[in-house]
Amino acid sequence: MKNTFSQAMAWLHTWAGLTIGWLLFVIFVGGTIACFDKELTHWMQPALHGHERGADSVDLDAALTQLQKVSKEHPHAYYITLPGERSKSLQGGVYYDVGDPDEFNLDPATGKPVPETAGGEFFFTLHFNLHSQTWGMYIVGLAGMFMLIAIFTGIVIHKRIFKDFFTFRPKNGGQRAWLDGHNLTGVLGLPFHLMIAYTGVAIFVANYMPAGLYSAFNGDVEKFFVEASDSYERPETGKPLKTIHSIDALIADARARLGQPVTWVSVHHPDDTSATISFGGDHSRDVAWNFKQVFYDANDGRFLHVSGPMAAGYKTYTFIGGMHMAQWGGSALRWLYFVMGIAGCVMIASGMQVWVNKRAKKIAEAGSLSGYGLVQALNLGVVGGLPLASAAMVIGNRLIPADAAARANAEITVFCAVWIAATLYAAIPAVHKRGWGQFFALNAVAFALIPLVNFATAPNSHLLATIARGDWTLAAVDLTALALALGFALLARRSFVKARQPAPERKPRRERAGGEPAGGNPALADR
């Protein structure tokens, strides 16, 4: 047991961060990229570039026919998402009561399928469930709770929290630079990190603690969401529906009743006479998610229902969800979330490296194959390898043939293979000393290759072409890759310079100026 409250909080801060730090880094990287998931998906669909169409030019009945062609027996619902400001393809999906949905993208201009891609959706899914469905969602929720513990204990132990915000000494290198980087990014993004951790856990509270819903609604959780959001659902009749009423014929009336443009349409129970056609708007107008819908009978197009005000509790829930997802506020807000997400990634990575550097002497005595060496290898493999794998996946999008079977899976395979290879390389003991410089350099090269490979393979999509026609959505992907390449190059240069310098002789604590312990915080010195 620690002697003081501050020491106890420092111990809890250290171990809450270390035990879940690598997972948190993966979640943060996925979430940071997912700030622009739709834009990244569009970048990874070069077949659409240069002739994008808006929602008004889409033939929804033709899209519904496509869904019916790929549909298996007894689908639960068809979903069609119209192209918009951020997403340029027409997205369709067939959802079933059990199993994964069938999804595809269409070119709104031609109606032809667009070559599939894992796109930004891959990182969005990585962020919220690690591509492991329900169990992954639980693991991410647990990580979010650990992050809240680490944040609150970090606030307690940082007695000079505002001074830390203005303290960064990269020239000192080593432990001091890592600690200053951890403090600076932690304080800089403190309100954001608190908000994002809390709202991330709260979004899935009904999944984490479902007992109340199961008790009140006899296990029918969907009934709760229908009532809370004033949605509309009809029980199935068991009678087959021969023809679904024209969706295009209803869209003008739906737009008028919603009071905003239609961004998506769904058909529930499409093979049953209970089928309904529903239309909805987007989430960009308010902080809270927009669940207002208008419903029509799929047999004859008769108007059935328009959503009214939501229950107060559910309105609060949608506000919390909207704060986390950042679909409101336009691109300026998403850039703010992106920058704060990068700050969170640096905070997590530097915090784990602080732990290693504080135990450098023990690592040297125990050898690289000890538990300390494992932490060091995981720091390199996760922090250095994940960005490298992400860049490789984006490059793979341009190099894998557009007509390749299971192209999206091939992109994901590139991501996994590069990350595994990077982690195995990081596990080599001889790599540990100069590993950061090597990984920073590899990431600099990989991100610099993104616009270069794009220039060589996609004549309508490269940086010069997109800037010339004023398509800043596509240009921003290349420019961001170049900015990240420059940042990693600067880090690589500094790391190589530091690695060539002899290790400074450490003075006894009492001999340091003012008797102040490392890090400027007595609690931190005892972690």
C-alpha cells in the first residue's frame, strides 16, 4: 500500500494506463481516422472521382432492384444511403435477423457497382468494437472505463497541471522529453479526453447494463428503441408482398414532411405485407443524433407516421452520442476532433514510454527478454506499427487491382500483414535501442508514398488534379499524409541524433536543482 494519497493515485494512474494502454492506442488511432471515415472511403473509390453526382440524380427504385437481386431468403430490411457532401457513392445494404449484412456501393452517375474497399469504415469499426462484434464492444467499453480512471488520477497527481501545459523540452531528449510530451498533450486535450471517454462508454450503456431494458420490455430491446424514438413498426403478417411501391414517387412528400433533405431510405420486412418504407435526414444539423423519420405503407405508398418529439431521456442519450460522433459542426469540428485525437494518441504512447524509460536501468540489468523488454517491444510494435499498417492499407488500395475478388479483404490483409511484421521486428532485442528512429523513418516513407502512389495510379485522383478542380475533400487526404510524413521525419531525425549521443550521467536526486524529483511532481517520481 502506498504511503500517501498522491502516491496511491500515481500508482493507480500508472497501472490503469499501462495495462490497457496499447488497446487504448488502437482505439484512439481508429477513432482519429474515423473523424474523416467517409472522406477516406471516397478517396479509396477512384472510380467515382471527377464525375460525382448529388442525391437528386439517384434512381432509388433501380437501387432497390439491385438490393432485391443480391438479397437472400427473408431479409429483415433494405437500406439505401444517398450520396451527400461527405460520401459520394450510393450505399446499399441487405440486413437479416441473423448473420452479417450484404453491402455494396453504386456509382450514382451510372448505377454500376463501385469496386469494393474497406475504406474508412474499417477504422470506424476498429474504433468501437475491434472488428469483434459484441465482445469487442465490451472490451472497448472496459478500456474506456480504465481511461477515465487514468484521467482522473492524472488530474490528482499533477499538482502543477497548468505549468505542465507550457513545459516542453524536446532538446533534453529521453525521459524528460517523453514526460513533457505526455503532460503537454494530456493537459492540452483534457476536456476533450474526458468527454470522449465518458460519451464513448455511455453510447453503449444499454448493451453494458441491459437488465433494466430486459425487465421493462420483456427482453424486447428493439421495442424500447421504437417507443423512445417514436419510431414505427408493424408486426409481420406472414403474407408475401408482391411488389414494393415506388420509392422515387414518395421522396418529395417525405422531404416536405421531414422539413429537410432525405439522406437515407429503408424498407422493413420487404417480403411481407407488413412492409414499411421509411425516410430520414442527416445528423449534421444538431448535436443530437437525428432520428426523425417518416413512414409509408410499402403496399400502396400510403402515409403512416412521422416521428414526434423523443422522450427526454432518449434525447439526452442522442445528445451524448452526437458529442462523441461529431457529425455536426461541419469539417472545422471534425478537424478539431482529429487534432485532439492525435494529441490523445501522443499522450497514450508517451505515457507508456515514460514507464519504460523510468525503468531503463532495471531493463538493462534484466535483459531485453524480461517483462520490461516485452513492454518495450509492444510499445514499438503497437505505437510504431499501427500507423505503418494504416498507411500500407491505403497504399494497397491503389495497388490492388480494382476488379480483384474480395478486394476489401485484400486491403485488410495488407493492414494485418504489415502490422504483424512490424510487431515481430519490434520484438528483436537488438532493435530496441534504435527502434523508435527506425519506425519513425518507416512511417515517414510510408505516408509520403501515399500521394506518390496515388499520382502514379489514379489520373483523376492525384493531388494536382484534385487541387486543379477544387476538390479539397480528396486533396486533404494527400495533404494530411504529407503532413504526417513530415512529422514522422522530424521525429526520426531527432531519435537518430539522440541514439548517437552517450547517455548522460544521472545525478542523485538530492543534487538536482532545488531538490526537485524527476518530472516536477513528487507523486510521479515514485511511480
